[in-house]
Amino acid sequence: MNILVVNYRDRLHPAAGGAEKHLHRIFSQIVEAGHKVVLLTTAFAGCKARETVDGIEVIRKGGDLLFQLTTAMNIRKLDREFNFDVVVEDLNKLPLFTPFLIKKPVVVQMHHLWRNSIFHEAAFPIAFMVWAFERIIPWFYRKQPFVVVSPSTKYELEEIGIAEDRISVIYNGSDDVDPIQMEPGSDDVDPSQVVENEEVPATPYFLWLSRVHRYKGIWTALQAFEEFAENHPDVKLVVAGDGPLLKKIPAWLKERGLTERVELLGFVSSSRKRKLLQNAVALLQTSFKEGWGLTVVEAAKLGTTTIASDVPGLRDSVRNGETGLLFPVGDFHTCAMEMDRLYSDDDLRTRLSAAAKSYAGEFRWDIAAEKTMELLQDAVIQHKVGEE
């Protein structure tokens, strides 16, 4: 089959994240199975207009702001070039309305709905636009099948009016630290130029690993560590990842006398990421919103448990009290108490970490790719039946 995927990012984009990792892991395996995959996405400074990445033909045009218009202007041109059998719209920012742009079957991939959490990340006009667009998704995608990565996201789609029988849950895989993973980076960092010490702290540490955005809950993690650190002078917090808020953290740490207690690593390589995850007391996942929680499962695969926000997605990748611990989103005081409980109880930490590793083993990228392909084939068949 010839497959078109439309997404705002590819994995080489400086702002790539979990959605892009998912896209490349799934569709690179679909390419290996003998299918043609083309990705229409946005351009970035220094990028090639066309190149093959992980077997996927990546075509980059325009930027974020007008990507809806870029898609509308190019999707039929690309169809004439490649004659697609099916289109996958990876809807993780604004809807692209692909069912109205091309007379081919469309499958919608979603990781999560932003809902009210967008107001923690973007300025009000932009946040309101994203929130409003999500509300109208059922009106513009009336017949298309949806594929999501967690039961929580399926429930959220049902809440806004998508019929349950049109939503399939296909879980992410659980590779340790994927060799094609685009590590947390930033718009002004070239990962190929990063040279770093591969060592991890000699003292015990909690790890926070993500792009440093507000909705990722970095301030929750810092405030929780500030409270936790009062009774544990021998423990550090390691923050790995780059992003727009990273430059604001040093002043905050200095005001609170935590400069020597918190390490800000910025971008980290795959090998260092693996070491950090493997040796941490626990991973802190303090996001206000996640579709699933790839870092949670990566940590679990390496035998490290997670303390996470009790939000959709994370409450699926973390089984509270079984594979990790959940706390009310944004509640740094409870997060600090859970950090203290986990650090002070070796038996609890060992039990949770072992269960997390076992749970992570249930998820495989090859199975996810196989199920995705089956869904695409079903969409093509149903579309042909509807035309008869």
C-alpha cells in the first residue's frame, strides 16, 4: 500500500517529541513490511525539503502557523504523484481536516486531547483556539476511524462525541531507549554538536526527563524537590532536556539555595539518557497532560519506577501502587511526600520497580505496527465498500 501520513513534525525537527517517536517507530516497521510511506510535515532551519528518514519519505513544507493551508495546497499534488491508498492524519495540534481535502480513506491518530491543560502551556488566544478546535473534531470527522495510545484518550474522545466503535487503542512499544528517538532538544540546539560527560551523579537522584515546557510540570517537580530536599540533603534532582523554560530555572534555584542540589543537563544523548534512567531513584513525570507516557515505560523497562501526575495517559502507563505512584496533578506537596515515601522504603521501591519492568514487557513496537497496518487495511476495505 501507499500511505500518506500528515503531521506537524518529523523526528528530526528540533521540537520533535513523543508523537514523532511513535510515528517513526510505527511507520518505519510498516515500510520494512514492504509498504510505501510518505510523511508531509513542516520545515525547519537547515532541513532538506525531501529526504528519507527511517525508510519514510519525508516532505517538508512551510511552518506551524499555516500548516493547515500547506496541507490543503499540497495533499492532492502528492496524491497525484504517489496515488495513496490511505491517509493518516496525526492529529496532535490543530486538526488538518484531511477528509475534506482528498477522496481517500482517512485514519486519525491521536495521542491526547489538550482540553483545559493547553491553558498551562500557551497564551490565551492560542490556547483558546486549540481548545475550540478540539470541541469541533466530531463535526469534521464524522465517519473516520480513530486510533489512540491509551484508554484515557479513548474515553476523552467519547466525551466529546466520537462513537466508541470508531476508536481503537493501540499501545506504544516499550524499547529501552530507542536508537531513533529524538532526545529532548530545543529550537536552537543541534544535537549533533552536543558533547557531554556520560557519567551520572554519584549521589542518589530523582530524574525529570522531558522538554522543558510549562505543561510538562517542571515547576511542580522543582517545588516538590525543594520540599523533599529539606529532609534529604544527600539526594539530588537531575533535569534532563531542553526547552524554553530551562533558562529561567537557574535564578529560581539560586533564590532557594538549590543550585548545588539540582543538575540541569539540557539535551542528553541516548546512551546518557539510558544511564540516567537506569540509575535514578525514580523518574518524576509531572506533566499536566500526556497521551501515554513513553519515558515512564522506558524507565520501567530499565527497572526504574515512576512518580507521576494522576492525569489521562499517565494513569494508564503507571498503575498506582503497583508499578509506580500517582499524585494529584500540580500538587507538589503530595509529590514531595511520595518522593519521601519511595526513597525511605527500599522494599517499596524494589517492588514497584520490578512490577514496572514486568508491565513494560507487555508492550512491543512490532505488535503496535502490525495492529496499525490492520486498521489501515480495514479503512481501505470499508472505503471501497462504501463506494459500491
